[in-house]
Amino acid sequence: MPIKVLLTDEIMPAGIEALEKEAEIIRAKDPGIEAVLELVGDVDGIISRNTRIDERVFAKAPRLKAVASHGVGYDHIDIDAATRHGVCVVNTPGANAQSVAELVISMMLALSRKLIPADNALRVNKDYYARNQCLGQDINEKTIAIIGMGVIGRKLAKICLDGFSMRVLGFDPYVNGAQMAKLGVIKAETIEEMLPAADFVSINCPYTAGLHHLMDQTKLALMKSTAYLINCARGQLLDEQALYQAIKNGSIAGAGLDVYDPEPPAKENLLFTLPSVITTPHIGANAADSINRMSLLSARDVLAVIKGEPHQARVVNKEVLQEIGETEG
């Protein structure tokens, strides 16, 4: 019986080529859950970019062995349901790290040099002399506070240190001071202790229910009035209403946002009305190099699990590996 892998969305050629060598590719007509449910009855693997994969899918897919999140985050996949059904969930940690880190830097530069207002002044208002009101700041030798020192946080820290001689503060309960010191980063024991010193605050940690609204009104109030907040991680980590109020009343200078709660964001989201906020539609990983890496890794890991080689894949729910091992033994 041939291996069948369902794509909820199209992926890059690198992943397609890897799949075609060993599997039949099934494509959903659209990424909606109903379209996926129509096709899962005899598939061995699924690669999902954003489609919710939950009990409804697992219950209808008796052959399913692996679900890949086409990215680092996997909050769109019900891990508990996958584990109950003995399905390995894999992701691509690190594949998009450089791209996300570079987007954070892009936002830092655009905010500090007021590129969006300057562009609008000339392009929309035809006002060349608005340049006198677009007084920006260098980011060189400024201070950045990074929340989450995983692969993305470390790449961001390196760019800030090597490229802009910045002072980098880092918070991550899973990375000790010695490890951070090797990176040139000053470890903070709490998020709160970093915020008053930071010119930029970047959220780069994964989302869990325990971290809901990690950046809330209380923490935003600790930031400098000249500081900017950047969130290219997950929208649920940030209290958007509190951020709106903080920028509106001048408590902080502005923000760069690539993620929202919910997604897609409401069209009437008040943050979109603020000129000191840069918004992008979750494009952190949308660089050709990053997407190619994620596509290839997703394909390889799904095939590895299906072929009985799950220990060669980046499995999130490792409890399933133990069950597989016990079954094989």
C-alpha cells in the first residue's frame, strides 16, 4: 500500500520533491478543516501550515502516523489528541530562526528611523519637508531586552551585538547565566528587571497557556517612554488592549507586530490606527530560504515517522516515541 501524505496548503518544491520520491501527495482543495476531513481517511501523514488538526481529524484517520507543523509553532495541532491516537507531531525548530530574527531587526530599524511615517509623508502627502519632523534615532549601542533565548533569540542577539554593538539583556528560565555570557548576553532573572533599561523589547518565546498575556499592562508600564515593543512570536503572548493604551497615552513609543490574537486580526483592531505601530501579516518565516528549509524538514520528518524511523525526526510529543518503542519491543 503506497504512503499517502496530505498537504493542507502547498509547500515549496524542496519538500514536494522529497515527498514524491516515496509517497503519493494528496492536496486539500483549501486549508479549511472540512476540506481536510474529506481526505484523511487513508492518509499516513499530514503537513499543516495553519489548519487546525484536532480530534476531528485523528478520529477519521486510522492510518495516520505523523503530523508535521510547517514551522516552529504547533499551537494549531492538538498535541494531547495526537498523543492519545499514537500520532507523532513534528515541527521544524530553527528552520525559520534567521528569517524571524531579521524581521525583528527590520522592525527595529523602521521604527527607530520612522520609515513608515517618512514614506507616507512623501508618497501620500507629497510633503518633502516633512523630513524635518521625521527625526529618528540610531539603534547602535542601544539596549535590547530579549524575552526567550532559544534559537531565534540567540540569532537576534548575535545580530544586535555584532552588527550594532548593542547591549543585550536576556530572559529565559531554561538558559543559565554562563550560557548567556558565552553569547555576550547579560542574563536577567526576571522580565521586569530588564524592561526599565531597554530601548527595544523583543518577544521571542513560544506560547503556552501559562504565558498568556505575558506582556501585560503591568510590564508595559515598566518600559521607557522612548522604547519600542516588538512581537514576532505569538499574538497570545501580548495583551493588545494594554499595548494600545500604553502607546496611546505615551507610556511607550510604539510597536512592531507580526502576530495577533486572534489571527487573522480583526479589521477594526485599534492598533492599526496608530502611526507609531508597524504591522505585518505573520510574515516572520516568509522568506524563500526559510520556507524551503521548513518544507524539506517537514517532508523528511513525516516520511521518517511513517517508515518506522521516528527517532530520526524532531518529535514534539515524545511520549509517543516511548509507546512505539514498547510496541516494537
